[in-house]
Amino acid sequence: RREGVGEAAASGRLGRSCSGCSWTRSWTMDAADKGGALNGDRTLSTPSDSRPQTEAEHSLCPGEEMWDRTRYGRSSKKREETSPSTADKLDSSTKKRDQMSPKRREQVEKSPRKNKTHRKVGHRQAHFLHGPSPDTHFGPKASILQNSTSIMHIQDPTSQRLTWDKPPTNVLVIKKVKDEALLEPFKELCSFLIEEKHLVVFVEKKVVDDAALAKDANFEPIRQQLSPFREGYDELSGCIDLIICLGGDGTLLYASSLFQTSVPPVMAFHLGSLGFLTPFKFESYRTEVTNVIEGDARIILRSRLKVKVVKELKTAGVERQYQVQDNGLAPKSHVDNEAGKVFMQVLHVLNEVVVDRGPSSYLSNVDLYLDGRLITSVQGDGVIVSTPTGSTAYAAAAGASMMHPNVPAIMITPICPHSLSFRPIVVPAGMELKIMLSPDTRNAAWVSFDGRRRQEIQHTDSITVTTSCYPVPSICCYDLVYDWFESLAECLHWNVRKKQSRFEEITDSSDTEC
């Protein structure tokens, strides 16, 4: 492309249209010196305005700035701030290059020593949790083909803050069941939300009907104002503005299972046994809840897995009956008469999908496909497909690494594989994983979703796993980085050991002799 730039420069004018805006940039070359692209007076104009604009009237758009970085290895602002001696060197090198023959110029451009400026492209980027935007130009002539599928806009996770289009009115409170110690915090929170914040509070019906709450005469007026719901019978999507969890990590997983599409913001208080996903302390619930209602909070988007189970018609009836008894509502299904299959309900899970050998004493033999291509067969007790959030759960116990929830990935972890070389792997979040039993396996397998809805998988069944487009917006106590490392230290005692003592002062000179 530099030959084309040189020809345009030799003609006395060089023009370029920026792909990021409507500006057209042009340089009027000095008639006495047509050799350098940096020399001459610079003017800026638009198609709708023929009046030339000076440099001070127009700031570079991102597209022009990237073009400058790619062309010269630095931004135009940096070029303008260079010293006179550096500018003279740049002009001299530009003249020498343009005076070369086309063949010699091509040899110089291919030389790695002459292209040091290209190594600097894209290195000066602002701090971004997902890393800097990669440079799409490689060397003097190579670049990535620009197309619509290669464009991806990612918001900086450190700048994700909660905002309300309208003030929240409906709050879902989830309390850990069978825990008498949570009754008083539950009553305090409900009274605060109804009497002071004037919100509508939704609670599970079995919690409202709890005999311990019914005995409290002082809480009875508040209990009568609670809106009960039953899982599997009452649809909550579209009517809940905020979720508040009282308990451990199980309450957050349960809240995720209630919303199979868009999930409201979740605020979790640590009142359980582990509490890795519950960063808030209940002692300051009034201040924390008020801040969240006013929109003063950071959020972290915890990705979920979209799981689809495909079964044969002869086994689908048994599974449907099993799920009716378990959840109170039969899942939606789609029957494909031609293929003789039934597509079971699509589930969105927060932690992991586990395929194991169940009660059988034989090894499970499971085939794994990535984007339709067989990658390996798992021979062992099973396999775990987890999100970054689930990497600190069952996957961590099976020997997997722990990933920050903002890492866009899917983790595949074998359970007790009968192989010394089968290590857990991490694949991009956009890949589709398919799990099927191997044709020569001796027994069936069982699958569970976040530890629930456990069902049997036969030889002809399949499980498809992809990243869901409905994450769980979890509200942070401090920020998404500090909360995660605080949970690692407090809940899992990550890297905890006794400190190594330093050496005592050496007083005997004989210890230092050779």
C-alpha cells in the first residue's frame, strides 16, 4: 500500500476517507517538496462543507487515530509533540525511502530491522479488564479482513454500574430453608422493605406458611402483606425488579433457576455456611439496600450455560413424569416426528452441568464434540462443564483452575479420569459443546444441572451446551476484583500458610568465610 501512497504524494495531493466517520482528510503538498507525506499544510473538510478546517477545529476520530498508528507507528499527537531533531530524522528517512526504486523499497519494508515502528502499534491502550483491543494490522502489508462478524463491542467490566430506568417496586426475597437462625434477619428485612421502602415483597409460599413465622404476632401484619409464589406454577419473569438472597451460595443458584430468561439484579447476603457468592454482611443491610435501590452499586455479569437435552420419544415420557414430580410443572418440549426425537426444556445454569456414571460401578464413556468435531472421549466417573463462576465449585474439587467470573470461557473438567494425562481444559465461550454416550459404553449416565433436575441419559440422547445470552447480574459489595479475591481468601483460604521467618542477624564472622 505504500507504493500507492507514494504515487498519490508525487501527484501533489493525498486524500483518505475515514471508515469511522464522515470526515475526509487531505493534505496539500508543498510544490517544492513532494517527497514527504508529513510535509505541507494540512486541511480538513467534509463533503457537506467545502470550507477547509484547521487542525484545531477538528479532533481525530478513532478511525483516523488508528490509521495514524498503523501508518506511522505512533499517533499524530505524538508526532506533533516530537522534538525538531526527531522530526528532521523522520523527514529525512521518508525522503530516502521515496527516492528508492520500487524493488529496493520493497526489500527495505520486508526487513525486520526497518519496521520497528510496527511493534509499537496498539501498545498504548487504556486499562481494560478484558485486555487491550488487539491491533488488526500485522507488519507493513498484512491485516485482518474487516467484516461484520469480526466486530464485537465489549463494555469494560470495571465500569459496569447499576442503573434503574424506573424506581424498583417489586422485590423477591429468597431465604435459606430449614434454618431457624435466619428467621429474625428475614423478618427485619421484610419489615424494612415494606414499611420504610414501600415495596412489594415476593416470598416462597412455603416460607410464608412457616409455622415459626405464623406464631409471631408482631410480624403477622407484615406476613399478610407478603406475596407468595410457588416454583414451577407462578411465573416471575417480567414482574421482579430486584432479588435479595439470605443464606449461602445455594440461594443464588436457586434464584438463577427461577429465571430462565432475563435475570433481575441479585443482592446476596452472607448468612450461610460458605458464602463464596454472597459478599454482603447483613449487619449493614439498611445502608446497602438503600444504595442499591438508589442505583449506587457496581455489578458483575456472571455468565450462564444454555443446556439443551435431546431425547428419544420412548424415554421422554419417563423424564417428563419425573420432572413433574420434582418441580411441579412439566417442561416445554418440541417433538420432531421425522427424527423421532423430542427436544426437552432448555435450561440456563449458573455453575455447571455434570454428567456422571450414576449408581453403576462401570466407567462412564462419554464423547465430547466441539463445534461438531469429536475432540476426545472421557473414560472415568464423568465430566463437568462449568462456567467461570462454577470453576470454584465442583470443578475446583475435581482439580480445575479457578477463573474470575468475567473471563469469557467454558471449562471442561474430567471426574477421576482413568488417564494420567487428561487435564482440565478451557475453551472459548462462543463454542458449542455436545456430549453423547460412546456407542461401546457399558451403562447409561446421569446428568444434573446446578445439582438439580437429575435425570438419566441413554445411548441415543445428547446434551448440547453453549454460553447463555442471559447472565446473572450480581451486585458487588466493593468491586468485581476485590470481592472475588476476598472470597478466595475468606471462604477457600486460598494460599494460606505460615509465613517463612527471615534469617537472624549474623554475628559470627566464621559463618561468612568461604
